[in-house]
Amino acid sequence: MNPEISSILYAGCAVACLAWGVLVLGTGRGRRAWPPAAACIVTALWAASVALSPQAPLAGVAGALEVIRTATWMWVLLLLGHRIGGRQALPLLRYSTAAACALTILALVTLVPAIASALTWVPIGSPVVLVRLALVLMVVVLAENLYRNAGDATRWHVVLPCITLGGLAAFDVLLYAHAALSREISPTLADARAILTALVAPLLAIGAVRDRRWHRDPPVSRQVVFHGATLLIAGSFLLAVGAVGEAIRHLGTDWTRAAEVGLWAGSAMAFAVALTARSVRSRLRRSIVDHFFAARFDYRQEWLRCVATLSEPEVPAPLRAIRAIADPADSPAGVLLLREAGEDGLSWAGSWNCPVEALSIAGGHPLLDRLRDGNWVHVFSAGDMPDLQAAFGRLWLAVPLAHHRDGVLGVVLLARPRANLPLDIEVFDLLRSLGREVSMFLSERRSAERLSEHQHLQDHAQRFAFVAHDVKTVASQLTMLLANAEHNIQDPEFQRDMLLTVRASAARINTLIARLRQPEASASGETSGIDPIAHLRALTSRHSHPMALEDDGQPPPRVLMQAEAFDAAIGHLLNNAAEASPAEERVEIRARHWQHRLTIDIVDHGPGMTPEFIRDALFRPLETRKPNGSGVGAWQARELLRRAGGDITVLSRPGHGTTMRLTLPICETPATPQLRQEALLS
């Protein structure tokens, strides 16, 4: 190693990295500009320290700054991983951070000569080199995993940092591996490292300012011609680089070997950037398709891509609709305008890589006239429709979303493509076809949303019907209380009973109001099951009509049903049975186990029901033949039981009474005495 040449190379590297770091801070975007700027500045400090002491690049301040530089690279990659992975990546990031901190501390400790000599083992070499080899290997692994696990929407943000930091770390792997095998630092590789670092530092600055936009990589064509042309261009590029490197090597000066290695490594990174640049790939694909194929599009791939795009579950529907139109046209941005039901104009519904503007256009806007009822794709000119271009930037095409039933459902405004796309009838036909597919997707989604809203309204109406029926029961109790109060208001016992009844009625009404505000499944109740026998005893004991409860003597079962729902369902059926039975006839309740289910028979001795009434009117909402009935009780009881996994069977004949047979699934865990007592007292 020539100390003078090495100092010049590393000093130039320090100046370049420092300049790019300052540029990133000046043109970056808030806190996101700090990580790449820090990587550039720390790399500049390391290069400056090596320039001051080129004879010992791995010792002293230069060695410590080299470890800090590598740790900074890992920190940048971990921040990017947290940014694109979110909470799901936190466990892996914690382990990676812990491993990086441990290796960094170990590398700094090995800089102490006494510790390094104590840990040195002849068969494996110096720990200074081995620990740094592990550090840079970890940077390579982090860069590779970050690029591979990034999605289509985020890979554009991480590709340049991954190539830059991963490539520099891979070169360091080569340097340290050679040092571990030969027991000395290669002067050529050490000097080439400064050249390579100065060449690739601009990529970090470009990656930092990329946050101002958001792009999605287009799908790469898999046709043999495309890959053949790519390999041909790559081979020509590498041959040209080889020729330049060979010419530099024959100059004969001390720095030519290092310049040749640095040129090769920098060319490899430049080629990687070219392969991942969408504009380069778009121009290459456009040239190949236009010159070698009769049809410009592979319609099978375009159709499958449209279906796959519209089926992505994690992407919002407006973005899916825009991308389904933009990707075949190679457009990097777009805006979706939709027409609401009953309106003539269009309103903003979503933006992809375009400004977000709550813009609405009236029914007489020129854009709607130029779409010709969805049969025409409009091409924007320079001064065309200034209101739209002022809001969303320079526009290229307006693709109508024509629906077979609703007409023009909306329009997708596209930005200009990355590579020039000649517009002809084939392009317009494809965009119109995709517009019809997207319009059907949006129409079906809108119908599903309306259906969901109607379902919510239906659920609310059902809860209101249940509450209205229960309010009628409370009103009947209060009416009876007022009727008795005229004759017993002076009785102290009656006064206490009246207060208890009024308090219970107020609590019941408050509970009913709460049920209107939230679904019954979360309103109240037990989730571990209830003791139905205890609840039956409590209900029959409070009823004024004579009732008899009989069970089969087995251990009390438990059913997965809320206590309030169970009491409401059984209460309705008991009231109906009591009203149907003569005053002196008892209502019989029989409970028994049967095939992991609990069967409850509620038997009355009333007039019975005809099969036609059971079929057509008994469980129909708001259908009743009682003078003051609401037609909700039997229907509500069946709905509550079905929600708990049970059902009702009606056994009745005219003149022979009615048996309402309830079946409920039984929990495996039997009721304990304490739970039975709590259910009895509730």
C-alpha cells in the first residue's frame, strides 16, 4: 500500500461522502432524511481518519470509526425494515438489533491491543478481522432480506439503500475474507474500497429524496425475447467495462489496480440500479414489443394482472381500481373520480402518486362530454381542462368506467407513462375493456356496501321490535299497579311493593334502551354459560299463574346463552302458556338431557293451535290474533334461542293444548353450586 496514494483516495472519498450527506440534509424530508445523511457523514469521518493514518486502517480511531460506520449502516437498514414491516416485523427487528449491538461492542473491544492479542488464535486468525467480517456479513444479510421482503409498493423506497449499503458491505466481506486467509490487508482492495464508496454515495442521496413520491414497480415481462435482449445489453455493458478496466491497468501507475477494482465494483452496482429502474425497463420493453411482436399486449397476462390487482385484499379499493387501469399503460400515477347514486357530476374518490384534492366536477363539465357515454378515451393536451391539471398535475388520459346498467360510473385520470407509449386503436380498446371490468368491480362493491348497511338497519329494527315488546310488558305491569293503587294506596305493604315494582320497571327500561345502542351479543350477559334450571325456578316462582317445574334429576347442565336472553325467551313462552291456560290449570315445565342437548317442554292446557296457524302466523313478526298483542313474543323467543344454537318445536292440536319444545346445546362443564345460587338470585 502506497500511503500517499491511499491518503489521496480516502481524502477524496471523505469529501464526496460529506458533500452528499449535507445535500441529503438540505433536500431531504424531515426525520426520514437523517438516517441516509448520518450514513454518509459517518462514512466521511471514517474515510478522513483512514486518510490521516493509512498505515493502520483497522486500528486506533480509524478502526473504531470503521466499526461505527458499519453499525450505522445496520441502523439505517433496521429503520427501513421497521418502516415497511410495521408491528409485524418488531420481533425480528429486536433480535437483529440485539445481535448488531453485541457485534458492535465486541468489535470495539477487540480494538484494545491486549484484548486482541489475548483472543488471537493461530488457526483462525485475529479477532479484529473475524468480528468485522461478521459485522459486514450481517449488513449483507439485512440488505438482502429487506429487499426480498419489501412489497411492490415499498420496494422502490428501499432498493437504492439496499444496493448501496449491501454492495459496500459485500466488498468489505471480500476484503476481510482475503485478510483472514492471507493474514494481511490487501492494498489493492483497501484502496478500491475508497473509490467504490465515493462512487456509490450518490445512491444514498437519491434514495433519500425518493420519499417525495410513491411508485409501484410494474410487472416484468417474462417473454423470451425480453430476457434475451436484456442479457445481450448486459453482456455488451460488461464487455465495455472490461475494456476500460484493462486500459486503466496498462497505465502502470500505483493507483491503477485499485481504480480497476473500484470500477468493476461500481459498474456492477450501476448495472443493478439500471435493472431495478422502471424507466429503463419500460423503454427496453416498449422497444422490444414494438419491433418484434404483432400485438402490443399479451392479453392473457393483462387480464390475469387486472384480476390479481382487483383481488388484492390489503390495498384500498380506489387504489386497486386506478392501478388496474394504470399498469397496462405503464402510467406511474392516477386519480379516480366516481359518480354517486342520483348525481350527474363526479367527485374525487382516490389518488395514486397524485395530490389528494377533494375536487368535484358538475354534470356539464367538458370531460363528461368528451367521454361520449363511456365509449371514448380522452387524450389531454397541454392546456386542456386547467382545473383538473391544476389540481392533480399534468394529465395524459381520461379512461371512462362504463357500466352496462349505470352508464358512466366514473373516470380514471392517468399521468404520462415512464416511456413513450404510442396511442392507437389497440391501446384504446384495451383501456376501455379494463374500464368496464373496473366499473363492474366498483359497482359490485358499492352494492355490497349498501347490502351491509341494510343488514345493519334490519338488525336495529329487530332489536327495536324486541324492545317494544318488552316495553309493552313493563307497561302492563305499571297499569296493573295503578289499578290496584286506587284501593290499596294506604296499605304500607302495598307501598313497599309499589316502590320495588317501579324501581324494577325503571331498571328494565334502562336495560332496554341500552340494548338499542349496541348489539345483543355484547350488551350484557355471561360468556361462560348459565344454569338453566336455576333460571327456570326463578322465573316460575315470580309468575302469578300456577306453574310446576320438573327435571330428570341429573347434575345441573350449563348452556352457552346470556342470562337476559334466556329469561326473555322463556318469559315470553311462559306468558303465552299462562294466557292460553285456564286459571286453575297449571303450566308444566319439563327439563331433561338428551344427546348433549337440554330439552325444555312448556306445556299448557289451552285450546291449542291449528297447523296452518303454526305455519303461517305463529313466528311471523308483527302477526298476532290477540286483542292487545304485538306479534313479537314467539318470534323473539325463537330468534334468541337460534342465536344460542338452539331452536323451538311446536306440538299442538286444537282442543288438546300446546307443547313448546326448546332445545339448547349443553356445555361440558356442569354448574357449580355457587354459580347455581348466583343464577337463582339474579
